[in-house]
Amino acid sequence: MNATIAAQMTGADILKLRKKRGILTWSLVLALGPILIYFVAAVIEHATNPGKYGPAGGAQNFSDGLRVIALFFGPLAALLIGVEAGTGDASAGVFRDLVVTGRSRLALFATRVPAALAVTFLMMIGAYALLLVGTFAFAANLPTPGGSLILNGLGFTLLATGMLCTVAVGFASLTTSKPAAIIALIAWQIVASPLLASIKGLGSTREGLLSQATAHFSPVHVGEGGHGATVTLSSGTAVVVLLAWVVVFLALGAWRTRTMDA
Amino acid sequence: MSPPDNSLPTPNVDATATAIQTTGLTKRFGERAAIDSVDLQVPRASAFGFLGPNGAGKTTMIRMLLGLTHSSAGSMSVLGHPVPSERALALARVGAIVEEPRFHPQLTGRENLRIIAAARGPETHDRIAPALRRVGLSERADEKVKKYSLGMRQRLGVARCLLADPLLLILDEPTNGLDPGGIQEFREMIRDMVEQEGRTIFISSHLLDEVEKICDHAAIVDRGKILMQGAISELAEGGARHELIVSVDDPVRALEVLEISAQVAQAQRSDEGLRVTFSDLADISAAEQAASVNAALVAAGLAVSRLEPVRQSLEKRFLEVTSRLSDSTIEEVTA
């Protein structure tokens, strides 16, 4: 498969995702909604009680907002898109028609990943832009984040959401069931992963958690509890963990796509 | 310098090869054989009916041919290429509808074709508009597929097949959901593809009448086994004795003449005239037997106004062979 075919197939996968209104709407709500709500609430608080609540923008609110989109709601949006990319053909019953074209099943699987990432990244860039608008528009006299932090924040947002999106494509392709994949991944992301990260008795085993390895690259402080990093690990370990998650789930998804009855 | 790899492999088409050939092809689900040692030959440039009752193994056979599921034993080739080892080459010029045609409902008909065209290769995009025209969907091509009737989805399925500029079309129960007008149009399209364009059409169906009207050749399958295969006319007659409807000015006298003829096994009056069943003489054709009867009647001074061979129906033959299988199975079980 050459670059032209790969680009066309990726474009076709993007088209499928773009026209899946339900998933797209929910992903947009998850990506943009929390930031919107965050700023609206902060603006109202500041307006009603400026003595107690500071302006809604500025560097601190940028950090809080970044955690919201990169570590919590953004990954959920990415997860929905990844699952749709991984199961869309099978659930529509179209996978066999794609196989009948003679195109290799691995190629059919492989083009799902860049398509899902493209849609996810576009959405997250939108969410990040909204965060920046709020950060600067409502900063008043507060300091604002510098260019380096803004770029690092964008990179971190794309890394965090891209990782989960990729894992979701692989996992969904493995299960071939959209509801099962969504439930399992959401349960992992918002319940199991934070729970495991908080169990200190697990020690260095927790370094293997995707959320911990991702949080290592956060340009803003990610404290104890919540969905932040609770494990200290080296950059090398974090990279290995991230790669391992991607490789394992992509391999599982590719294996299933290659071997299943269409 | 070799050309750029911008599409699926171009098949090296061997025009003399059968379109589909299987040898000892078997598919087992546990102990049960859905396809049991099937030897099948589908000739080129013909419409071939794969005929069998529901659950006979028709769809399983198609799924194996298309590489959608693995065979348990045996070998198969499509357009001269072994499957699955040269699956990409084999399928490059194959279009197929397996079971009911499925699409992404949130996309339009045209967008659904774009999805398949992207997988097939850049040159395929130019075939989208002609394919939609061919199946009469040009005006509805930009509506979402979820608004399509079953008949429209069937036609879109055929359009999707045409994107491959197929030498072989494999269609699984293709007239399901079509109205009578649509069925007629479909038949004409299939016959055009075979007669005008030299394509091979493999149609699986449980509708005997449909296969008889569309196809030149057929195989009758039941419980995973091919019971018989060949030209439709041979299958329909297949060992049955020739019959003739005869109208004469004096039926009573004609019966007397026919009863003493060595070639006539039975002659009796029917609503249409005299129904003559010939003796089972393998070396004498139906035409020769009819000419012989005519000569005997004329020699007896009778005026013959009608002499029409009775066309054996595939339906009758199908019921005979499938019930024969049931009987033998019962005998085996009893034994």
C-alpha cells in the first residue's frame, strides 16, 4: 500500500467518523463543555464575589483547565472517537465488504489509527483554543502563561488524548463491540486506573499505568489525588510505558482484525 | 521502470480458466460439515446459479471463496488465482454482495461508494458515477443510506460491486427486497453483463424460478453437498423422460396409434391435448422422438395441429433431488 492509497483510506475513515453525529456530538461536549462550564462558573463567581474569587483567567486557571482537558475529559472524548474508529466497520456490517476489495486486513486496521487521531486532535485543538481564550480574556491583572508553557500544554494535551485514542482503537478492534469497549475503557479510565494509582502498596507496579506515565509529561503541576500523577517515574520509564501500551493494544487489534471471520 | 503501486494488484487474467473452481472444499463447524467436499466449476462468461434451500451452505461457500472465513480442507481458485494464498489478486476484479448489503447508514450512497473506492485504488473513484447511473440511483445518491429502502440498498450493493469493474460478481440472494419491476430490471442487467460484457455472475438463491430465468448453469446444493451441476436445461431434464403435448383431430384414434408405438411409454388425455411420455431411450433425442410420433400419426391419417415438447422445470428437478437426498438420509438412519 503506497502513500496515496493510505491517504485515501485514512480520508475515508475520517469521513466515517465525521458523519457519525452522535459520537461526534458527545465527544465535542466532553472536550469543550467542561472548559466552557469552568470559565462560566469562574466568571460568575468572580463577578458576584470579587473579594473571595479572583479573575477567571490567568496562569493558575490555565493550569487547572489544562488538567481538566488533558487528564480527564479530553481522554474521554478521545476514547469515544477511538472506539468508533475501531468498531465502526464491523458494527455497520461493512467490514466484510472492505475485505472483499482484496485490500489487506492489516491495512484496513492501520488506517483507523491516523483517522481517529486526526479527528481527536482537531477536537482537542479546539478545546485548547477555548482554554487559551478564557485564560487571556479573563486574566485581568493576573499573570498569563508564556509561549513555552502554551506550546508544552498543547503538546501534553495531544499526547494524553492521542495515547488514549490509540489504545481505544486497538482495544475496540479487539473486542469488536462498541458498548463493551466504551464501558470497559471508561471504567478503566475513571475508576480502575485512579484507584490502582492511589494504592501505595502496589509500589513501583503503578509505573505501568498509562495515566501515570502520561502525567509525567505534564507541563503544569499534577498533585496528589484526583487524576493526577501519584507515582514518580523517570522519563525513560514513562516513554517505555507509553510505547508498551500503544504497541500491545495495536498488536491485539491488528491480530483480531486479521484473523476474525468477516 | 515499474509502474507505481497505486492500486490493488492487477490480475493476470487467464481467460481460459474457470471463474471459480473448488476441489474437495470443506468447512466444518465442530463436527458439523457446513460444506462437505465440494467440487465446483463455474464457467466464464455465464450466469451460474448456486441453488439450495435455506441452510444448505450457500453463504458459507461464498464466504470461503471471498476469504471471509477459512476452509477446513480442500482447495479453491477464483479467476485462476488460488485463494487464500493469492486472495488480493483473485479479488481485484471481483464484486460481491454477501447476505444483505450493509452500509454505513450515516453516509450517503455516494459516500459509501467512496469508502470502498478508497480501498480499491484511485482509478476506482471514476467508476462511482457510472455505477450509480447503471443501477438507477444517480438522483438519490446524495441521500443518507438510512433513508433507502431495501431495494435501493440492493441496487447500491450492485453499484458497489461494479466499482471493481468485475470479471466475476458473486451475489448472495440478490433479489431479496426488490419489487417485481426491480426484479425484472435486475434480470435484464445480469443478462446484459453476461451477454454484452462477458462477465461471470455467481448467484446464490433458494428461488428456483429466479435462477431458471437468469442463469445458464447451476449447481444444486443441499446440506453442504453438491447434488448436481451443469447447464440449466440439462439439470431440468436430467434423466427425466421426454414429454410431448399433441393436438389432433381424433384423439381416440391417436391414442390407439400411440399405444402401439415402441417409443411411447405412456399416452393419455389432458386439458392441453394428448400428453405423450416417451420411453427412456438414451440414444434418441427429444426432437427425433417427436418427429417419429408425428410421422406415425400422419401415416394413420390424423391431422396434427400441435406438437410441443413439455419443458421440464428446474423446480420439479430440484424437489426430486432434494427429496431423494432426504430419502437416502432416512434410509441411512433407519439402517
